[in-house]
Amino acid sequence: MNIEQIKVFLSSGRFSPEDTFDAFQGISNLSNDIESQPIARELVIRALAIKDHLRPDFHGLLDGLVRAVGLMPYADKAHNQSLGDYYILEAHKAPIPGEQYLFHTLQLQIFRDLMAGRNVVLSATTSVGKSLIVDAIVASQKHKVIAIIVPTIALIDETRRRLGLRFSATHKIVTHPSQKPDFQQPVIFVLTQERALARPDISKVEFFVIDEFYKLDIKEKDTERAVDLNLIFHNLARGGAQFYLIGPHISAVGGLAQSYNHVFVPSEFSTVALDIVYFDFPDNSDERKEKLVELCADLKSPTLIYCQSPPRAANLAEYLLEHGEFEPTPATDLAVSWLKQEFPEEWILTRALRYGIGIHHGNVPRAIQQYMVRAFDAGDIKFIICTSTLIEGINTVAENVVIYDRRVKTTGFDSFTFRNIAGRAGRMRKYFIGKVFVLEKPPSETMVSIDVAVGKQNEKTPISLILELDDTDLIPISRERLGRVALDSPLSMETLRLNRHVPLDSQYSIYAHISRDLVLLEDSLVWSGIPKPHQLLTVCELIYAHLDGSALTRYGITAGVGLKAELDRLSHAASFRSYIDHRVANKAFFQSVSDSIEQSLQFMRRYIGYNFPRSLMAINHIQAEILRRAGRRVVGDYTYFAARAESLFMNAGLFALDEYGIPPETARRLAPSNVEPMSLDQALALVASVETGQFTKLHPFECEIISDVRATLPSRIL
């Protein structure tokens, strides 16, 4: 049989002994040639999917093929027919105490390279099991301080949970700025790049991992985060820490210094096979929506539905509820009841969840995102409509992926992103064959290479990156650019570094505004702690005029006084629900209630909790320099208020529980009125101390959440 004939046979449902032997013989021939081994591996996986339908006397042959293509995790130990077989499996055993996981051949190769002290850049499919290698390195105890840099807070939680199950008794796992390890025991930092850069103790790291390393390549979008990722990579690698960079589908990597002694391993190794069906419907066509309804009716196993943006996710959920046949899902009753208590019940997320449809995107509160994934993996819901927030790195048990859009936001994606999304279908040992349904025309296949920006400087390298580099790390053109900045800037290079993510023109205009009116503005700028009303108004006007005006208009805010009003309203709100209710009551006439809820959540998390503190601190640094130059002995210090905004004016320790899966609304109820945890660890200790009797004061859904979090806490906290 040739390759296509073997595929047809394995999917036929008719497995005669003669055809089975012929198929296995064909796979064996393919496995003996290194060029055809990837297709042999795929065919073996397809054969494993129908193993129970084969005659038992073929199981030994199949197991021999499993070993021949390096899929040791699928090996059947019952077929150890020789001492050699036994030794091969022992050699592939992942060295994690108390567990019986086997490496496949690629994992073993990478693990050995890392244990030999080499730096490794691994580009491989989603299903390849890159994280097991990380856990094996931790278990080896070769390194006392390890950092894992992940792109999102959602991935912080997933990684923490995985590592906590294995290493919480032996390692301190640090995920939050408020946690301060004493380094008396081994430490694992699990951080985003921004959090890693803010930690002075990150310099102690001996081994680090960057997940989704392709984000080191600076694109036009998300430049700030790419700059920060380059800086943390550069700082750690330059300091001598060994690195392991992992990500999908990259054919070449530039910008890594030869002194790093790294190996780049691009691999097509996969532990699942994919069946991809293309429909080629045009964008915004009725056929696309109708096909989605049809697929949802036919698919019986866990399914991710990828779409381009949160508004699209809401529209699809509305369409499915209106046109699909979905039954109420009792397993989500408690979650739905709690959501109705904490948010207006018109929210599409609540209505969809009632019928077993989850929604996951950046505007959904973190704790609810985590619940969606847990419910999906537990089988409580069968569908999740998601954007790239779920696709990038979060592991799920999806057998099926429906790619509804071929865009991220409004930008068409390339074959790299397409393969990354499609790679979420299938799950090792559970769904051997992932099924992908592409409703639009797919992008054309292209080879993707990336450049690590810190090592590939040119005239387009962001100033925010080269500002942070030592002179010895700069190429001549970067030195020349910095020289011009130093010559032209009215602000010191130190202030520009502190404000590296703020465009230079914006900083200069703030400088000019304050300098011009310093006598009038001084009283409004020199404050610390909680500002007086006129002081808050002044900084809000500066922020609106010079930094965030265009962004704020999207939230219906058209002046600095409007921003101040929103900050006042949120800081004095009895609950997030009361704040959201106010915004819904004053929504734009063209908005639905559900749209207003999501806009409110986005404004709270993305603007007040993230953009506003950064903009406020930019003004803080500029006013401080101007006032000191003018001979003032007292300058403003906005640090406290910026930190308050980051936690949406809640206690910071309680607010941090959101990253562990406990919503802020629940965290407020957990803490006695006179208790103010100073750190995440203190807040976790509070969670651990909750007695069963106190659960009667909480919603049953909150009790479930707390029990789930407590199950992941280290024994020393409990």
C-alpha cells in the first residue's frame, strides 16, 4: 500500500488481516527512511486510534511500529519481548520522581542537550510535550533558581498548577510581584516578561524558559511586550543563565549570538494526527454561520471555535443560541447563578454558559476564564468560543477546532498562526486524531523565520529597546540614534528609560506643557498617596491631552474630567457590580447591555488596571525631573495611587487571588473587614484558613472555586 491507500484503510472501518498486514508493512518501510519517518509517525498515530478494532495478534506489530517511530509514550509495556526493549523504555523514562512518564525520542534528545548545558531553541508542534522537558529539568535539581517566562497571566496560572502538583513540596513557586522568596529552598519564577523585568532578584536565575519565543521578533503590533521580552532574554542570557526557548513552526532564528552556544531544533514531530476540512466560505457569509450551527449539531466531543475578536465571539454566541439546538446544561447551573448575581443577566457569556457554550477572551475576568477551561476539560461544557487568548499556549482537551475567522482582530493571519490554531486539535493519549474545520479559505503555506530583535538591531529597532542596552551591546547605528536622542531630548536619558514605552514626542509634549505652566501646576503636581480632587483632575487632563485621549474615546470618555469621574466612581464603588450597573445605565444608545458589560470589563482591566498606571507613572517621572531641575526639594510621587489603580482600588493581596481563580467579588467576602493582606502569600494563607462553616456565607459556586484553589496550594500554606 502507498501512503494514501494506508490512510484510506485506517479510516475505512474494515480491517481484514491481509490489509492490516499490508498497511503495517508499508508503515514499516516508511519508518526505516529518515525522510519519510514523519509520515510514518502520523500513520502509526492513526493506527493507534483504531487499535481496539484490530485483531489482538496485530497489537504486538503495532507496538513495534510505535517504538520504531519514537512514540515511546504510546508503547505497550506488555509487549516487552526482549531485554533490549526493556532498556529502550528505561532510557526514555522521564526522571520525575514517583511518575512513570516516558519521553518520546525528540523529548529525550532535548532533555539530554539541556542536561549537557547547551542552550536549546525548540520549534515544534503544540502536541509535542515541550513542558514535560521543563518539569524534568526542575526534577533534576541541577538549577536552584529557574524562571519560566510566559506571554499571559492565564498561562502563569496553568503553569503554576502543573508545577505545583509536582514540586510545591520542594520549591517555592513565585508568580506575583508581592511574593519575596528567601532562596533558602529552590525557586521557580513563573512570570510574564513585564513582571520578570520588575524583579531585582531575577538576576539570580540560572536556567530560564521562554514560552512562545517567536514573540521575540518585533512586529508592528504589540511592540511594547516584544521589547520587554527581548530585554528579559538579553538580561538573563548575558548574565550566563542557560536557556530553553520553545514555540511552534519556526524554520529559522536570527539574532542569537554565537557565544550562546545554542542549538536550534526545528521539528515536525507530533504526537497527534490532524484531519483538516476546508470549506472556503467568504467572510461574513450566511453559509459560514449556517455551517457553524451544523457542525455544532454534529460534533459530540470537546470543540474550540476560534474567532477574531471579543465582539465576534459575542455575535457568534448570539447566533448559535438563536439558531442552534442547545439544551440547558445542569453542570453549569451554579456558575450561571453566580454570574447573574455579580453581573447583569443580559450578558451573553451568562446566557451562553446556561446552554453549555463557554466564551473565552481578554475581556472575560481571569477567574471566569479559568473556570471556562476547567469546565471544558471536565466535560461540563462542550464548546468554547475563543480568541487568541486561549489559542496561545493554554492546553485543553479539545478534539475539534473550528476556525471561523482567518484573522486576529482585523488583520489576516499567516500560515504560522493558522498552524498554531489548528494544532490545538487532538490530545495525546485521549484524541489521537484532531479534527479541524476551516470555514474560510486558509492562508497560503509559507516558511516563517524570526529575528531576536536585541541581536538584529537596525534603524527600525524601537528606541525603547536600545535605551535599555549597555553601550557594548549596541551596534554603531544604534549608538548614533541614541546620540541624536540625547542631543535633542529636553529630558534626561534616565527619565526616557523609565518611560521607555511612551513615545518620545508624547514625553516631550508633556515636558513642554508642565514647564510652560509650572507655577500654576506645581500645587496640582506635588502630591503622594491619594490625590486631592484638583490634583487628580490635573494628571487626568495631562493623560488625556498627551497620552491616552484616542484610547479613552473608545470608552465614551472625551476629556480629562471624564477620566477623573470614572476613577472616582470605581474607587468609591461598593462592588464591581455597582460600577458596571452604572456604566450600563449610561451606555450609548447603539450598545446592547451585553456589549456595555464587556466594554466596562475591558475598561476596568485594560485601561484602569494597566494603561492608566503606566501613563500616571510617566507623568510622575517627568514632573519629578522638571521640579528637581527647578530647585524644588519636594516633588510628586504617584507610586501608591498607581498601585491602587492596578488592583482596581481593591486590597492588592485580595485582588491578586484573581490570578489563582478566585474572583475579586469572592475575595472581598473571604476577608474580615479588618484584614488587609499585604501580599499574595498572605491572601493565600487566608484562603487556606477558611473553615467549612464559613462556606455557608458564600455562594455554592464560590465554595467550589475555593475548594479547587485549596487543592492546588502547597501543604506548607495549608
